[in-house]
Amino acid sequence: MTVSPFAIDMYLPSFDQIAEEMNTTSSRVSLSVASYFVGLAFGQIMYGPLLDRYGRRRPLNIGLIIFVIASLVCASANSIEALVLARFFQALGGCVAWVGAASMVRDFFPIQETPKIFSLLVLVLGVSPLIAPSLGGFIAVALGWRAIFIILAAIVVFILIVIAFFLPPAAGPDSSVRLHPIALLKTYTEIFRQPQFITYSLSGSLAFAALFAYVSGSPVIFMGLYDLDPRVFGLLFALISVGFIGASQLNILLVRHFRSDQIFKVVLSVQLVVGFLFVVASFWTLPVYLTVAFILVTMACVGMLNPNAAALALAPFNRNIGSASALSGCFQIGLASVVSTILGVFQDIELITFSVVMFLAALFASAVLWRGSKKFEVKMGGEPSSENALH
């Protein structure tokens, strides 16, 4: 689950170094984040049916090998255009881990347990922004930014070894899944028509887009606007991640007493209010600690929303779970790529631009939830799809 987050976060402190070497701006370098998100979105649509048709292991191996090759190409890039393109293919390979991990939650665990398991995945996911930028900042200073991509390739080679020897049997190949474009379109259309799926998938993805606005914009805001050292930025990034991780683990306690849909509604309302206050405050010159405070609360909300959205979106399905997970991921990352591109096209990202994008993410998410939740009664039922379910 950490493959793509590490690939996104680890090189963020080296934005200025890359911009200087390639004679461009940090905002232009952030387009390499956007291209990664585009690759994630397209790749998930591709891997979802493959994970259903051929089982989990074979697509995982192929995708991660592509990631290793693309990472080495990133390390040798000599122009921003080449880096942006290589990042697209890096994402196209690495996203199989993201989809595969989400699919295997339903393979191994009863549906009632999935909010807790997704919260634990968020904990693992949170290790990435806690460690990756700090590690990347020190690597960039000591060895240069190209070494970051070489280390990313080495990490994924290690993960391939772990998959080969330690991954337990998950859902096997399903020969009923057809890979013909028309059949795939029909499968995705059926998934798309499930009202609970589309409501929580879209609403959760819109709320989650605030995280990717933060990932894309924070290097420019903190190292550009506030002129922080790359190592300080890495430590600050790690601090904010604590809020993201802590909220996801708090969710494990909350789901014992409240329904996931209740938690989702309340936390999204908090994110909306905080986003509005951030926009209002951004019209003045904010000290760095207040900017950090607004972002910290927003990321805590995202950390709690994400596992509940994932569990609620996948709950209605007992088959085609890989495809449903992929479509949900496509929404999530597709919206993230739009947000990152919007920030990337600005030559100089201002705090007001940053805060407005984060607020709009919560506003649109609230609108989708309010509109969609009127059309269905929330379902939380079903059984694991794997004969090797872990209880």
C-alpha cells in the first residue's frame, strides 16, 4: 500500500533542487505529481479487471516490475518533460499495489470488519508521509535528487521478494471475468449504477482530493512562501502526518459505537467548516503555525473519512470487487490529478489559491453526499470473497 505514497512523497523536498538543475520553477516540477496521479487513475481502471480475471499475484508482479524500470528512467531524466512522462509510467506500474491491497481486504476479512482494516491500512499508509519526505530531504542534500528514485526502485524490488515468499493465497482467477472492452464497460456500468457505491466513492474522493492538494502545493507553500529548509519541510510534513494517522486510528474506536455513514457525515461537516475558515484567514498574512494548524485539522478529517468511504463504497459487492475498487480508486486519483494540475499551472501558488482548492474539495464532497444519500439505505453486509478468508 506504501508504493505509490512513497513515490509521491519522497521527492517533494527536492523540488527546488530539480527546478534549479532543469532550469524551471517548482510549480512546473509539481506537474510531475499531477502526471503521477493521471497514471494512477488510468492504471487502476486497467488493473481492476486483471486482478479479478488472473488473481492477485501475477498482476502485482508485472505492475511492480514496470514501476522499477520507470523509477530508473526518472533517475536519468534530463528535462522536466522527460521526468513528467516517466512519472506517468511509474504510476501506471505502481498503482497495481494500491488496487491489489484494497481488493485483498475484501478477500480476507468479513465486510463488518473492513472499516477497521481500512483504518489499519491508513496507518500503514501514514508511515509514508511520516518517513518519506524526511528521508527524501536528507537523501537530496547528501546524494542528490536522482538517488531518491534509485532508492524507490530498490524498495519495490524488496516488496517483490516479500510478495513471492510471504503473500498468502487471495482470491484466485475468475474465468467468468471477460476482458473484452464491451464486457469491461458493462461491468463498470453496473458498478457505477450502484447508488451507495457512487455516492460514497465520489464524496470520499472529493474530500480526499484535499490531501493531494496538500501534497502538490505544500512544497511551494512551505519552501517557497515561508522559505523553510528542505529538512525542516520534511519534518513538518511528518508532523502533519501524525494527525492523519491518529485520526484514522481513532476511527477504529468510533466504528465500535457508531455507524460508518454517521461518522462520515459528521467528519465531512468538520472539514467543510475548517476549509471555509482557512479561506477567510488566507486573505491576511498567516504565520506558518496557523497554516500548519488549518492543514493539520483538514488532514485529520481526511484520515478519518477515507477508511469509512472505502468500506461503504465496496460494501454492496460480493464479486467484481477488484473492478469496484479500481473504479473507486480512479475517481479518487482522477480528481487528485485535476487538483494537482490546477495548482501546477500557476507559476506561483499563493496561500489563498491553496486554501480555496482545499475548501472546494470539501464543499463538493458535501454536495454529493447530501444529494446521493437520499436515494438509498446504507448496506453493510456480505462475506469475504476468498476461500482463505482470515477471521
